Amino acid sequence: MGITDRKEREKLEMRRLIMDAAMDMFVKDGYEKTSIRNIADKIEYSPATIYLYYKDKDELLWGLQTEAFEKLANVFREGITAIEPIQQLRQMAKLYVEFGMGNPDLYDLMFIIRSPMNAEKNEEWKSGSSAFQFLMNIIQAAIDKLKYENVMIGALSCWSMVHGLVSLNVRGRCKVLEVPEDKVQDMLQIAVDQYIDNITR
Amino acid sequence: MGITDRKEREKLEMRRLIMDAAMDMFVKDGYEKTSIRNIADKIEYSPATIYLYYKDKDELLWGLQTEAFEKLANVFREGITAIEPIQQLRQMAKLYVEFGMGNPDLYDLMFIIRSPMNAEKNEEWKSGSSAFQFLMNIIQAAIDKLKYENVMIGALSCWSMVHGLVSLNVRGRCKVLEVPEDKVQDMLQIAVDQYIDNITR
DNA sequence: CAAACTTACTGAACGGTGTTCATAATTTAA
DNA sequence: TTAAATTATGAACACCGTTCAGTAAGTTTG
């Protein structure tokens, strides 16, 4: 039955149409402007139609999040060129911070916003998991040269450090430093480098 | 003129009434349930009345944030008993994490939510600043025993570490660890302790 | 004391949000 | 061609923050 196949295809195309419009708006106009109604407007469908393809907004955001993680994965794939694990860790940390500072809305979606973490609880946040696994692998490979005793706690610590720096910045808490914007950016990189210095034996 | 004084008093009382109701709801029911309309309901006034005492919701949240910082300051005042600066840092970090994990909604307000950071930009986030200053003082006092070269970068690093741990948790990103809830809590403390070990000479 | 003025408060509305559902339009099957 | 199934939507619901004309209360003045 070819019709069923076409229907299947059309369903996927519609989902793509919605996803792409949503991602566009998200990257260009940020989270706040990305409402179901606005997305519907953009693709010239009724808001109700979107609900035929996505259960609710959370599910849609969860889809966006997954794509955002693919973006970050690509950044890592292309940017981590070193062979030496410690160097890899350095590159990874730098790329992470750059990604976060350069795509604050996507970063929000991936690591800060509460919403999409509620959708499909049993999908286990697969996209995020694999990024974390990637970090764990690097730390595992470098464990002899690191002061960490436990790979998972090490990975968590690394991640927390860079996430802490990025998220405090993204959410405007670095005002307390009373230091100009670009100076803060430098401080972040210094802090990251210093951190890796401190955890290497 | 006694009347003007009374009016002044009544104005302050009304602001307190609103603040208290808002704080109550925030702590008890979280951010989402705390709407202007709900607060108005609780204090048995019209929503419009609240706007006679607070310019907008941001200003109200900013007030809540300030009070939350006072709470945290009290936690520090009572909980930091050590004399030795490194020990003080240890205590502070522990208290910070406990506070964040124990009061996730307040933590949100103080360090994650975007809203109240827009209100009154020139007030310079005084409440947050003094908490950071407090951290800087401790690090300054311990600088000889720390691997930091710069007090501010050191303080930023410390803060980022604990904030990273807490905020990843509060926002449900620690699911990737695939480890039970209480185990994560332990890992946090280990990570914090380890971090302080790593930055001490 | 009554009238004029000032202040405090509110109901109703505006434009926005996510979401649902009966109904209409279209496509497929008989 | 007609009946059945799918797909799309308009209108509504219940929220949200916010504004503003109008009312009610308190204060000052004649």
C-alpha cells in the first residue's frame, strides 16, 4: 500500500516543517517569541494543527533540544582535534564555553530551562546522555593524569565548572564582578584553563 | 503632620503584606503558581492594587530575591564557624549546596531566573553583590594557601563550581548520571570537597 | 457641617499564552 | 458516487501580566 507510505512521509515532512520553523524562531528571536501561535503563523497553519504532530509544547521543545545537542556534538566532532586526552579536555571545555556564550538561547534549552525535561521521561534524555558519555570517555582516557579518583564524579565536576561559568553569565549574574562584558569573557577562559591545570597531576 | 506618617506606614505595611504573601506562595507552591492574580487573591485585594505598590512583576520578584539573599546571608552567618579561611571556604561551599538543594525555588530566583535581573538595573544587584564580596573576602584571606593568582577569578571559579553542581541538579540535568537521587546528593558533596582539595596548595 | 479635593482601590478590558474539541474540509475506500 | 476515515481549523476555555476609567473612601478647606 503506497498510500500509507506517502502518509507516513507527509507526517514526517510536517514534523520537519514545524521543527524547522520552531528552531528558526528560537535561534533568531529567542525563547520568549517562540510560541505555538507564532510558529503556526510562520508555517501558515492553525495552532491546533501543531497539536496533531506534537503532544504539547514540551514535546516540541524536547525535539528542539535534541537537535541542539546534535549541533553541539558537531562542534565537538570538528573542534576536538588533539590526540592527547588532556588536550582534548582543554579543547572540549573551550568549545563548550564558546558554544554556550555564542548560542545562549540554545544553551538555555539544553541545560537550563525546566520544560523539555518533563517530556517523555522514559526517553532518558538520550541526546544529553551521549554528550556526557563523550566527556566521561575523555576523562577515562586521561584518568592517570588527573586528580580524579572516580570518572563519573570527575566528569560531573568538569561539567559543573563550565556550566557554572556559562550559566551565571547567560543569566546575568556576573554583574557582581563589576567588570566590563568582554573582560568577563576572558576571565571565563582563564578560569577554565586554570581549572584544568588544577586537576592535572 | 501625623497623617502623612501614618500613610507612609500604611504603604509600607501594604508592601509587606504583598511581599509576605508572595514569599509564602513562592516557597510553598513554587514560581509557576506565583502569579500576580494569585497573590492578589491571597491577600484579598484586586490584582490592580498590587501595581500601586510594585511597578511590575519583575520589581516584586526583585524584592523576593533580596529577601532570599538575606536568608542565605543568615545561613552563612550562623553556619560559618571556623576561623581558618580554608575551613571557612569548606563550610561556605557546603552550606551553599545545602541551601540550593533545600530551597530550589529560592535558588532559582537568586541565581537562575532571568526576570528579576532586569528590574532596577542601576540598583546593581546589591544583595547578590554583598554575598559575592563575602566570598571574595574569604578567598583573599586564604589566598596564600590557594592556587588562585587572582582573587576575583578564584571567587568566580568557586562560585561557578558550586552553582554548576546545584543548578544542574535543580534543573534535572543530573539524570544523565543514571544514579539514584540520594547518591547524586553524596556525589555533589564529594565533588565540592575534592574541588577545594584541588585548589589548596 | 458640607463641599471640594485627594488618595486608594477595583472591574473590566486588552492582548497575550497553552490547550481542547466540535465541526468542516479533504482524501481514501467501497 | 457515496460512505468512511483522515486532516485541519475556528472558537472557546482558563490562564497570564498589565492598564485605565471610574468609584469609594479619606482629608482638607470654606
